[in-house]
Amino acid sequence: TYTGTATAAANYTWNFNGGIATPATGAGPHTVSWATAGSKTVSLTVSENGCTSTSATQMVMVEGPLAAPTINCSPTTSSITFTWAAVAGAVDYQASMVSGPASAVGSLDATARTYTVTGLQAGETVEIEVIAVGNGPCGNSSNTFSCAAENCPMVSISIDSIAPLCFATDLADIDLNITRSGGAGGGTETWSGNGIIDAATGLFSPTTAGVGSAVVNVSYREGNCSYTATRTIVINAVPTATFTASSPICITGTSDVLYTGSAGTGATFTWGFDGGTSNTGGSDGQPQMVSWPTPGAKTISLTVSENGCTSTAFTQTVSVEPSMIEPLVNCAFQSDSIVFSWPPDPNSGGYQVNVQDAPAGAMAVPAPPGFFIMSGVNPGESITIEVINTSSNSCAPASTVATCMAEACPPATIAIAEVSPICLDAAATTITLEAVVTGGTATGMVTWTGRGITDAAAGIFDPNQSGPGMHLITVTYADGPCSVSASRMLVVNAPPTANFTVDGPICEDAMTTVNYTGSAASTANYNWDFDGATIIAGNQAGPYTLSWPTGGARSLSLVVTENDCASEPFATTVMVMDSLMAPLISCDSDNTSITFSWNAVAGATTYTVGVTDAPSGITETPDLANRTYNIGNLSPGDEVTIFVRVESDNVCGPVQAFQTCTAQQCEDLFFGRDTYGPFCADAAPQTLVPVITQATPGGI
């Protein structure tokens, strides 16, 4: 609610820090909601009667709802112990049986986050509800879970981690995976949670989940035994970089720049002021006043980064208008008239002349543009006029008061020799201007005026003093009270800047974006060096999409030439990381076990092994330090499939490989004879010795 002094007719510029406000304009009051939790800064600037307030801010703390408890169970044939993970923000827990046999008795230990049900028979099922109690504005959360009493093996499952995402409407769906240890394998997965669009496969849609912390759950069931895991996937909003900038402005004034995007106070703001200067330095999202030393169309640009997400660049053009030049009035006496004249200002909105003092009988007569003539003047009489250069833009008018006496002047003309455009680079130096005088006398004096003139008598022009822009230089030839003038516009071009940004680090064969942030126009000449990159898209100023086939530090540089002025080279480096290689899995087996092993992968920090297909009752013996994984308790001919996932600490994501191996079959044995004997009926006991071929010694 606005509590200031402005009227309802004032201009109210609100920034709700990404919130959705109703009605969002005017003095309010406004109803505001936010899609994400956190500290939100609301700011307001009010303008009325040409005056603008300082920015006022208020901080609003937005709390997120409590996550639903993720429940697991550990059953025996006569009891079930339900457990759940701590819920952030919860101050207490409540639990109760939703359904179960009449003999069941429940006991809650809220501190340990357990609920134990006793008095069960094998196979009986109990469903409970757990409530996480919160004392914030979002209230409580709850979840239910069912479990059957039986002896279940120890199984541990976890959902593979997902790096924080930046929300976009075209984000691809993600296949979620679990890592399991223990159990027989071959169980059934059931997925749930915000963004899950396929409960059987664990397909997660970031666009369905939306911005925020998406909590996903998986229930893994082998027979009547269930195991659960949960994972929070963070989806950050991509900040917007919108802002307003007042335009047009006079070169002597400032443009009021106000950030109106969605980023918070902790975001990184990258401003480009096209040669302008901000009163705050241009390092944050606070209101700024920007000025420029030269007139023209100035492009302000902004890119905002927050929570690892970067906005698209936003630009606004500000028209900086030149100030009016004070008229340089000359005069001459012709017959009975005084002729006033002045060089034209190309930005003038016209000239207004006020006669402040004149002799009786003098009168103004028609005159061409740039002249004012008073006739009926006698020698020795003087006339004083004010010449007002009216404004055609946002700048104030300029005026000059001049007095001339009627006196015969010798005929004379003066002109300034042509000067080519000047580049204001490191080599820029002074220039001696040339005046061409025709007529006059030997006693006449030449005087130079205008921005950048450092020696009025010699006509020395210093572009380092004038700065870039178009500068009106005037030369005056004076002989006593008689004078004539001429003017010429000198053009001083500022060299462009070659600044650019590049996203990184990246993985080899991945794509990065290069954005030009310098001051040149798109028509300038851009000389890029991308250090062997493949240009996928882009030309001239860009943006460019690049990739490199191999890893390493890549040096990028740019030189920009505009108006025959070359920029200083700008260079930066992007790191291209080597991709991980999928492991090569081999196996050794006998009749009852298989030992999988794999090579050391360059750049790997961890290995994760999972069994995707195996008969029930197997044993698993991992030795990840030595890159082996043993599967035991097999029968001859049993097949086992595993995967090995390799992870690293850089941007090159995990890779994995699958391998299927078979326990050895029993050997085919051959007996050498089919019969023994013949023996006599009265013979002593005989020892029968079989002849077995291809047998392994030691068999029974």
C-alpha cells in the first residue's frame, strides 16, 4: 500500500521482484503473490510535476509450503517400523493408522521420526498417515504409506542427483534413475511427485513441475517389500532483464534508468551504457541516472544472472540530443543599414530576434535566414539586439546580445579549409586549422572559437579536449569594429569497444554462446578469432554459437573497426573440458559367480554400479576402489546385467555402460565304457573304476 504524498495522477513505477500483482499500476493498494519462496524486495519510484522521488524499498519474506513427508518401512513378521526423513521447517510430527488389523497397536516417537506398529501376523498390511506440523503461513503437510508385515531383505535405494535447472518452455523431459544395493533385483518402480509424467518409468517434465523445488519420490517393491527414496530437483527461474530509460534527453541532462525485471537483490547485473556514465557505477539493479559526453542514439543493454541462470540481453535506445549553440553575431554597415549575421546551428529550431536598443527612425527590413537588417541608421549610431536560438529538441534555447555601430567596413570574406573526420584513438593529436581570408586589411585579426580549440589565435584544435561528436568551429576576422565569420562542423569519431561475453566452461562438442557487448553498430567491421572453433551460427556482431571438438583453454579475441577507427583488442578465455569416456566392462565367471571389472576412466571422481537384471537370491560384493563388482550365489548359465556410471567434478555429465555376463555352464563329461565284467558268481568283491574324460580333478 502506497503511503507517500503523491496524488493518484502521478506516475508510479513499481518493481515487484517477479511477483504477480493486481492491479500492478497506480498507487494501489496491490495484491502480490510469488511463485517461489525467499526474500523479495519491492521497490517504487514516483514522478509528478517533473520531479522524481528516490526509490523506496520494502522486503517481503515469502515462505514455501512444507514438503510432504517421505515414508519408508522396515517390517518383520509381527511388526512394522515406519520412518520418515526430516521435513525442512517442520516443528513436530503426528502419525496415526489409517487402516490395519484390529490387533494392531501403534506407537509414535516424533523425535526419532518413527511410528511402530505391533501385534501383526505375517502378510497383514497397515496404512498410516504422517503429518508434518508447521508454524508458518503455509500450514501442515501430510502423506500416507502402506506396508505389509514380513521379513524383508536390507535394500538401499537412492534417486540419482539432477543438477539445478534453468526453467524454459522447451526444456526436455528427463529419465530419472535409481541406484540400488541389496535385494534380488527385478522389482517394480513407482514414481510420484511434482513433474512426474510417467509413474512407471520415472519420466520427469521440468515444464510441468515449473519453477521451484520439485520433490519426486520413488517406491521400489520386491514382492511385498517396499523401499522408498526422495529427491528434490531445483528449477530456477531465468531472470528477466527489462528496464525503462527516459528518452530523449539533452546532452547536459541524464536518463533515468529503472530496472523492472524479476531478479532479486543478490543477482549479478551486467550493464552496458554505450560510453555513458552511471551515477551508481552500473553494478546492480538500483535506479540509475546515466549521462553521455556526446549526442546521438545510445543503446543501453542489460544481462542478469541469478542462481546460475542468465537472462537474454535486453536493450533500450536513448536519444541524446545536442544543446543549442549560442549565436556568434557579426555585423557590418552597408549604406544606411546595419547587417547582423550569425552562422547556422544545424540543430536549431529557428532564430528569434529582439531589438533592445535602436535610434529613432531605424526599422527592420526583410532579410534572408541567418541575417537581421536594420535600416535608417546614421554613422555613429548603434543598435543592440538579442538573438535567441530556439530549441528543436529537449535542450534549452541559447541566446546572445550584440551591439553594432554604423561604420563603413572594407569588404572581406573568410572560410575554413576542409577537415577530414578524426579518429579519437591513442594516436589522436592536435590539428592546426586553416582560415582563408579574402579582402580586408593587413591589420585584421583572426580568432577561433568552439569546443576543442586550445589556441584561439593559431587555430589549434585538440580532439582529446573536444571529445567525440560533431563540433561547430567558428573563425572570425575582425578589423576594428568590422568583422566577418565562417563556421565548419568537425567530426570526431570515438573508437568502438570490442567487449564480449562467452558462456563457460563447457564440455567438448557442447555449444557455447558469444554475445557482443561493445559500443559499435551492427554495420561495423568485426574481426573475430575463435581459436579453431566450429561456428554453428552467427556472423558480424553475432551472437555466435560455437563448439570445439577437443578440450583445452580456448582464447577468443575481437577487434572492431567503425568510421575508420579500430578498437583496442578484447580477449578472454573459455575452458573446454574433456568428455568422459564410457568404461569398458569385462567379466570373469565360474559356475556360481561373476566378477565384473572396468578400466580407470580419465577425469572420473566416482563410480556407481547398479544391477539391472539378475536372478533372485544373488549376493553383491562391490570393490569400487579397485573397480570390481562380484555377483555370487548364481546357478550355471545364469545371466546378470549391470551398469557402471562414471561421474566427474566438471560440466561434462556422467556416462555409463552396460554389460551382460553369464555364469559358466557345467562341463560335458564322457565315461569311457558302458559295462563292467563279466565276473564269476563266486569271485571276490570287485572295485569298479570309471574312466571319465574331460573331467576336472577332484570331482566326486
